Amino acid sequence: MTTKKITILGSTGSIGKNTLDVIHQHLNLFEVIALTANNSVDNFVAQCQQWQPRYAVMVDANAAEQCQQRLKTLAPQTEVLSGSEALTQVASLPEVDIVMAAIVGGAGLLPTLAAAKSGKRVLLANKEALVMSGQLFMEAIVQNGAELLPIDSEHNAIFQCMPYTAFQGAGVQALQNTALNSIGVNRILLTASGGPFWNTPLEQLENITPDQACAHPNWKMGRKISVDSATMMNKGLEIIEACWLFATTPDNIEVVLHPQSIIHSLVEYADGSVLAQLGNPDMRTPIAHALTFPERITSGVARLNLIEIAKLEFFEADFSRFPCLRLAYEVMKVGGTATTVLNAANEVAVQAFLEERLPFTQISKIIETALAQTTIVEAKQLDVILQADSDSRILASEIIQKCT
């Protein structure tokens, strides 16, 4: 394999750190060209000192200034940039082959879209690029000859369980003009851990604290994604994402609770076969898979010990316990900017919960109220999507203020 040059958008987050861990095991295969972060100066400076990238981007201007001063001696050849425009710049550098899109939230949309328009191999860990602008993003991938490989453990599992010939050695864009039933696929079974509260008595959910919601039993994730896992909005966003990635509809996707997080997802075929991808709950597996697909490399993940695991359990997903899951199914069927509104309102509501301004059980209600008060339009233009995102954040903030 030839050496591939990579930009990591969101290098100080859990996906970014795991990506660098996998790369560290294969220094002959990858060269880190650019690292980016928001405002975590200490962690970012340490990464830049170790990896000596050509470019270092900090979105926050004050953080970028601090970073630049410290890197003058630690990484003198590294050019420090700041601002959201710099994210787009390093995502579309001509010399870059691979872009790891791991910025959490709507802030990741524009640089991820820039990578797609530049024909890169896009490793997609940012759900919002597809949730906010699925049609626009997939068109950019296909029209610009980019490759799209999913990093979410569930979507990566589905990808691995699909017929290899459907991908022709490329990413999921090979499926965009392919009906799943034409390649023998009946449905997708999307597994979910259920988060920390999948069997907690409903009457106790009102008093859940941010620390409790962020204590995921299986995965180590950032606080926002951990809360999304607890509400199952994370799975709701994955339903929307799966529809775009695999050119299907919500009716062909079933969510199954699987507390052990060993089976990451399954694909059911017309002949009754069900293929599953199994592995320890460690994001280095899908990262390693996508970095060198269709070839395989070691990831550093421990071998799966089925004897030690002993049992795999499955339960039905309850919409009354997880109303965010219901909302995701509904907005994907509505289409247009409905998914953008869902995502924006959720981000605002989750932040309010993390700041202890909103009870846990109110998150879904804020989202549902925002959807009810919004006129949904077609989502074929970027400016329309960005405006819907901005308006929805303002609306959700106003609804929260009235509630509290």
C-alpha cells in the first residue's frame, strides 16, 4: 500500500484520538497533513508536537493564538490557522487523500462537504453532514468522484455485511443507484446498546443528571454523543444516516436493543440469511477498516472472546421510553428540512441539559415543539439548509427559555 496523506477534522475528540492511535501502528502507511480542534489548546499542542503536521487549525481565535505561540518551538514547521474557513481549507488540500470527518454537530457540515467536493476519501464520523443535508451531500460525493466510508460502528457494520460486489472496491456511493432488493437485501437491523437507561424505571428519568447520562456502559464518547445515546437520538440520527448511505427508507430499517454492543448491526437477505458484524466495542475497528478499505490492517483492538461474553441479548426498542427515536422515523418520512430542524433543536436541548437548565425528559419535548412550530421546506440548497439550522437553534432556545 502506498502512503496516504490525511486530514483529521476534530483530532482531540474520541474519534480523532482513536484515528491517531491506529495511524501510529502503521506509520509507513499514513502521513498526517492537518489536525484541527475547537479550543482544547493543551491536548492539541501535544498532538501537534507529536505529529508535526503541516497545518494546525483551531476554530477559536484566542485558542489559535495560544497554540501558535507554543508551537513556535515545539513544531516550528507547522502553520497555525484559525476560524471555520480554515477547516474547509485543510479538508480540501490538493495533497490530501483521506479526510476523517469527526467534528461533532452541525459545525462539521461545511468542511465535510468541502472534502466531498474535492473528491477525497471521506471517513464519515460526523452524522450531521447527512442528517442536515443528505441529498446535497450524497450528490457531492457521487458528482465529484469522492469515496464515502462510514465510521459509525453500526453503519460500518452494515457496509461490511452488504454484498462486496455492490461496492466495486469503492465506498457506499456505489449503492446510490441500486435498490437494496435488487441485490437481495430485505432489511437492515440497526443495533443499539440502549444507553445507560434502557431498563431504568420511567419515573426515575426525570431526575437523571448529566453525569449519569454520560456514563455509557460500553463506549467511551464525548458528552454530547453520550447524552444522545441515553435518549436514543443517536440511533435516530443513525436511521436518517443509514437511509442516505444505503439508498433506502425508514420502513426498511429496524432498531434492535442489544445491551452488550457486540453485534454492531445486521443485514437480512431474501433467502433468509442474516449477516452480522461482531467485534468488541472499540471505534478503532471501523476506523482501521475505512482507512485502508478494501484491504485490512491491524487496529490494536482486543480479540473477541465469545466464551467470555457468554450471551447476546436483544430487545424491542420502546418508543414510549425513547420518543427521540420515534421523532427520527417521522422526520425522515417527512423529508426536506425536517431532519435539519430535528438535529439543530436536539443540539440546543442537549446543551441545555448538560448545563443543568433542562430536565432529561424535556429534551424530546423541546425537539417535538420546535418541529411543530416550523414550516418544512425542500432541502436542495445549502443556504436553505443553513438558514433552517440557524432558525431552529434560535427557536429551540426560545422554547427552552419559556420552559425554564
